[in-house]
Amino acid sequence: MIDAPAIITVSDLTHRIGLFQLGPVSFTVPEGSITALIGPNGAGKTTLLDLLFGLGWAQHGDIAIAGMQQPRDQVRIKQRVGFVSPDLTYQTGGTVGGAIDFIGGFYPDWNAQECDRLIALFGLGRKDKLAGQSFGTRIKLALIVALARDTDVLLLDEPTTGLDVGSRRHLFAELLAYMEKPGRAVIISSHQLNDLERLADRVAVLNGGQLLALGSTAALVERYQQWDVVLDGSMVPALPGDMRILARDVDRVRVMADLDSPQLAALERLDIAARSPMSLEEVYLGLTGEAA
């Protein structure tokens, strides 16, 4: 199978905010993919998505989207990329309809009919007041603005925050429909890992500003297993350096085994009582050190 061309290319990206540093990170996002960007709070997910969209300029490195470069082509990139963030607010126009009509005027690819369909789908009304809007309403409005256009890429930062179950289902259905057109890609960050495991075909794990893992969802889940190692007395045996301890009981220790590790043979020489697969959530918790 021929690999799809990259629609996003990030090379040696580094950006410091106060004491926090994102990167250096390098990765590509192929056309036709939905990539789940996961990591704990403060991992750098929002910073990365902001830099991709052009909300601030990276201090070092290169970002290319659909053949355009940040920051040189930032205006064109914003026209070809849909962006959703919990930090977005819409006040111009006073009402949902007023805000959407104002925003739509900036985009030549704006689809008014599609916009009206999305307004109804997410349960909003054009006459709904923007003043005092709920967090969920803000997210819905941002989603409508992003989805009512013919874009190449969607960058979605926590787009399910504040949404009810029905609206989340509508969103995921819309993302699958969006991907039916060739040459598109989605990056979506969320803490709803069960939803992402069903939706995304690729996963990027970010922690402490570093990219810990990137690849297909299926390959990442298949790469790791949970092994129960029987203890000889109370001492934990010496484990290979890249094997993570998930939990410890009286007579055994639970280890996250990397089946691609060159040190796997050393782990296999121990007394293994059981081996079991891991879910995406369990892999994520093990990689980020939150499993213990």
C-alpha cells in the first residue's frame, strides 16, 4: 500500500512559554487521516494546535500545511484550515445568526446552506443571544463555523468539552462525513479516549512537551501488552529500562511490555504469570506515567 502524502509537516519545532518548552518535535500527518492528539493537562497540546493554526509563531522549526508555510502564508492557511478551541468566543452580531453572518463574510468557501443545517443539528437558533452563552454553546458555534466551510484540515482542541452525548455523536458523524472528501485530515485533542479510539486511525501521545508515540491507533495498541511478573520474594526484579511498572501487588508486579523493544527478551526471562492486551487508555496512562 502506497503511503498517503503528508498534508501537515512539522520539522524540529521548538517553542518556550515561561518554564514550559514544547519540543523539539517533528512529525507528519498524512492526507485521509484522523489523528488523536492525547496527553495530560499541560502536555503542550493546545500550544501545538495554536502554532499549527498560526496563533503565535514558533520560535524554532518549520510548519507546512497543504503546501503552505507558517508564518509566511498564515492568512491563506487560516482560509484553508478549520479551527476549534475552548478559548474561542464570538460576540460580534449579538446573536448566533449575527455572528455567523459576520464570520461567513470572510470566507469565499462559506456554505450558508450547510451552516443552517449545522445550526439545526446542534440545537441552536439564529436568534439565540450570545450574551451569557454556555460553554457548550460556544463550542457548538465554533464547530459550526469550522464545518460550514470547504477546508483541507480541521484542528480541533477539546471540541467535545461542554457537549452533551447527542451533540458528541453528531460531531463524530460530521467528522466521518468530512473525511469522505479526499485530501483532508483532522487533528483532534480530547480526554474522551474511548471515543477517540473508535474515531481516530492515528494517535500522537504528547507529554511534557515531548512526543512520546505517533502512529496508527491499531499498531500502537498492538505494540504494548500488560504482563504480570511473579516476584521472587518481596524484591522487584531488575527490569529493562524501557519497561514501565503499572502496579505492584504482594507477590507480583504488573509491567507494560513494549513488544518492539530490543530488550523484550530480558523481560521474557522472568517468571511471567499472564499476558493481556491493553486499551488505548491503558497505553496512554502507561506512557505518560499516570497508571500507577
